Amino acid sequence: MATDHRRTRDPLRSIQARGGLAATHELAADGISRGYLAGLVRTRRVIRVRQGWYARPGLHPHLVRAARVGGLLTCRSALDLAGLWVVDDGRLHVLVERNDCQLRSPDNPRRRLHSTDAVTVHWRPRRSAPLASRGSLRLLVDPVSAMADLAGCTSPELLTAAADSLLHQWPERAAELHRLASGLPMPARAALLQADGICESGIETLFWLRMRHLSPRRQVPTLGVGRVDFLFGERLIVEVDGAAFHAGIGAFEADRERDAILSARGYRVLRFSYHQVMERWPEVHAAFWAAILRGDRG
């Protein structure tokens, strides 16, 4: 007997109700037959991620690729998707159960995962990794939990920067982050506990970590220009561009206007780019200490 599709549940609603990813048997329970699913896939109204699993169109490509591998988006991939500051390593980071063995290529579900695929697999029980609290529930690890995978995947300095970004955006999650830190090895624990959320970008956090022995004040309100990133002593201001790429001519001009106002008020301003801090630290260090030795702190 043919299925009366007028009585079936909307497949997109069924998939969305399960966090953006649904199994064949779950959709069947909602009255959506395999034949009907096949037609939806052909017309691209539904994405067949891998055998037995379907996603809604418009899902972020990283989420689809992680599901195709057979796991959840985690570590820097999940943190980046959440809008947090992380350094991209060009790889897809996926959380997978320790006993899972049917891992697939993120780009071809017919092919097994291979070392040539740009995928980093994090093996740990999914029950130890709470899912995201909003949207894509079945596909994405919660940002605090993703920090546990990042802890084993990056340097303590970059871990602190990512955690600082999380606390700047969600200061109310500090207790969760501290609980996570308590179960990690000492270097990662110390790195997480250093984060306080004051810096507005991870690149600012890196500068602070390297110069905190001089006790700079951070995010200091300054008349006429708003807050400045760092103030050393009474007169030396350091501004650090938070983005890897400059935002455009408008932002460039605004920065120079700020610098001119600050200079007119007796401040010495040093401005460093993302790439200088990340890739050319010795020249940043030299320029900063030249200013200190000149007495620019006041």
C-alpha cells in the first residue's frame, strides 16, 4: 500500500527536532518512508550525510563533515563555529567514541577515513562531552567541553587565549571552566585558570601573557577614544589588532585618528598587528623595550 505522505510529519521538522541530524529509523517513526526520503535527497531537500543519517539543508559545512566522519564537531573547529578566538590549523576536529571503527572521509561517505584527510580525531566517550545548548544539538560539542580537547591539541598559551575569549563572551561560564580545569593535567589546568575574560581578543591575551610581569592595566577607559588595550605606567599605550586581516580602510583611519588624539594628550602609542604578535614577536619585543628604555611609560 502506498504511503499517504499527507499524514507524514514534515521531514525537515523531524530532523530539526533532533538537533539537525536524524537516523532513518527515527524518521520512519515519524511516518517518513525510505522511498520518500530517497526522493527528498534526489531533490536536495534533505542531505544524506552517510548511510542511515540525514541532515537538513543549510547546515554549516563543518557540521556536515563531522557527522560524515561519524562524530561531533569539537576542539578548535567547534570553538571557531561558536565565534571564539582560536588559531586555525586547517583541520577538522571531530570527537569520536573510543570503540568506533566505521569512520568515513568528511567529503566522501563511501570512503573510509584516511591519514591524508585533514581530520584530527579526538577519542573519548561522548557522555563526557556535553552537547551545545542551542541548535545543532547532535552535531556540536559544547564550547566548555571543547576546551578539554583543545587542551591536548595546542600550547598552554593558546589555550589560555581561547579560554579568555570564551569568558569574555560568556563570563557566567567561569565555574564550568574551572570544574573542567580541575580534571586536566597541570599545564592545561594552569592555562585555563589564568583566563579571566578581560582581554577582548586572543591576540591581546597573548600579548598580556608575555608582558604581564610589568603589570599593565587592560581595557583602560580613556577620554575621547574609549578603552585602550593596555596602559603601562601613566603614558605608554599598546594597541593590538585583534583580527588576522585588517577590517578595511575605515578601521585603518579610525585607528590613526585614535592614535593622533592620544598623542595630543601626551600618550605614547605603540600599535602591533595580529601577524606581528603571532609570527614576528622579536620585533614587537624590541620595539616595546625601546619605548620602555626611552622612559615612555612616564
